[in-house]
Amino acid sequence: MPVTVIPSKPVPAELSGTFRFIGEMGSKLSSPALVVLIWSIIIDIGVNLTDAVFHGIHHGKKKHEDDFEAMLDRSRLAGVRSMIITGGSLGESKTALSLAAQYGFFATVGCHPTRSKEFDEYPGGPEAYLQALDSLISANLHGKGRVVAIGECGLDYDRMHFAPEDVQRRHFRSQLFLAKKYKLPLFLHSRAAHKDFVNILRDEGFGEDGKRKGVVHSFTGSVEEVVELMDMGFHISINGCSLKTEQNLLTAKAIRPDKLLLETDAPWCSMTSTHASNTLLETLPASLKSKYFPSGTKLPSFMMGRPVKGRNEPSAIGGVAWVIHKLNEEVPFEKVTEKVYKNTIQLFGLEELQVA
């Protein structure tokens, strides 16, 4: 692949990370003034391909042509080799598995904390809902399009108008049973609930011996929280929402290389000009910017083949990786993506994507 060498702007001292790669990932730049860019491949570990906006439906109304395939084409051009489609409910998990099988991706199965009331409202009650999740997992454990994690599950105390604390906690615990039964990693969500979140995980046998694992996705917590989660054995996944503030950047640079994963959470969590990460993102070379953030159009002026402005896409994951690189500038960009790729394969058991 072609190699481009460009000048690199220095990162402010207060954002210069202590992140270090070891072993074969530990090579450093021969000159601090140069960054060597090599084409990289990435797996988006959290993408909501079940969302209707990728088919032109916004807020229940058809606004433009279905551009799902065009969106996938852009992701491939940006180096996204595969994706893990998030299941946020029983119904959504079924759709996620169907899409994963159709496109050769992977999926999670579970119920998001803000949808926890679905357990109680399901015909037959919570036990029937859990059994339906169980059966869905059991039928999709192997081969193309398989389930590779339990979730998205966890706690969200920022949005208790959707489901109260006690309902969230109860059905978080029930999904941990599924992870233990099938020995699958967890795909976790935590918002303003860290103490209860880690206490429940420990009560259920996660985070003590390092054998039961998972990832806390779309992480927006503090440095202290991320360190505790890593010490419990969990991976941490970063997207645009994880890089909004200066405090977010401090947390991101505290993530150890063996625990780092990347995602977009598309169509949500776009990286914008108002985020603290934008200063670092502005150093992205034009050759990569055109791949990660191709020029889009607003809804009234939709053009097939161009992304919709404001709708995040998997192609943007390269921009997330770039920010992590700039926070740890002694580590080449391609080394960041290479390490994250290996982490992803190891956690989710994606051996068929192993690169020799």
C-alpha cells in the first residue's frame, strides 16, 4: 500500500498521553516531526445498522432514498473490514443477527437499560423475554453472522424516564446470567451509574478472576472509573461521544493499549467541530479525511452516494483512531489501529479475521 509522509503538529503538553505499546506494537517514530501513515483496517465494534435512518427514514418519515449499500461502500473505502451490529432489544437483536448473516458481520444480543421495561411488558413476563433472548443466542452461536457478545446491557441513570433504577438493575442481572451460560463477553452500557454498575458486575462474578470479560462501550466516565474497569478486566470502547470534552480526552489517554477498542455507535455519536477532539482531528491529512469524513449533504438536498450530514457512519471510525493517535503521538497511527484490531479479534473470538 502507498505510504504518505506528512508534517505533524505537536499535541499540547497537557494532552500528551502516557499510553505505551509493548512488544511488536512498541516501535516509535524515528523523528518526532514526522508521522508515517499506512493504510489501516479497523473493526467497528458498535454500530446500529438496524436504525431506519440508513434506509432514508427519519423520525418515522421517508426523507430520501435507501442508501444503506452506499453507506457500506463508504465504510469499506475507509478501511472498515467488519462490524459488530448492536442489539438493543429482543426485536432489534433479531434484526441485527439477520443483517449480520446477510453481510458477513457479527451481532450482539441483549436489551439496553432504557428498554428494560420490555421484560415486564412481554407476553409471559420477564422470564419469557429472557428465554426468548436465550433461544436467539443458542440458535446463532456459530458461523457467519453469529452472536459474539451479550448486550447492549447495563445501567443508564441519565434516562430513568424510560426505565426506573430498580427495573434496570433487575434486568441487567438477568442478562449477566446469559453471558455466564454461553461464556460470551459482555457489551456494556454505563451512564451516571458507575457504583451500582461495578457492584452488580462483581456480585455476579465479573471482574474478579479476569475470566469473564467484556467491553464498556461509548465510554464517557472519569479517569478513576476507567482505571477501575480495566483493573476488573474489562475493555473500553471509544467513539465521538467519548471525546467531547477536555476531561474526556484525559480519560481516553488513560486507556491501556491492551484494553482499547474503537466504535462509531453510528448513526449516533458523530464527531463535531464543537468537541474538544476537533483540535486534534484538524491534523488529519486530506487523503484520510476524504475517506473517514466524505463530504455530505443536508436532507433536503440528498444525493445518492454522499452521506447525510449529521448522521454518523462507520467510515468515521478512522477519525476516532486518529484522535487516540494524536493523544499518544509517539505511537504511529497504524500501530494504534493494529493493536485495536488484535484486541477486537481476541475479545470477541473473530479468528476468521485474523491477519497473518
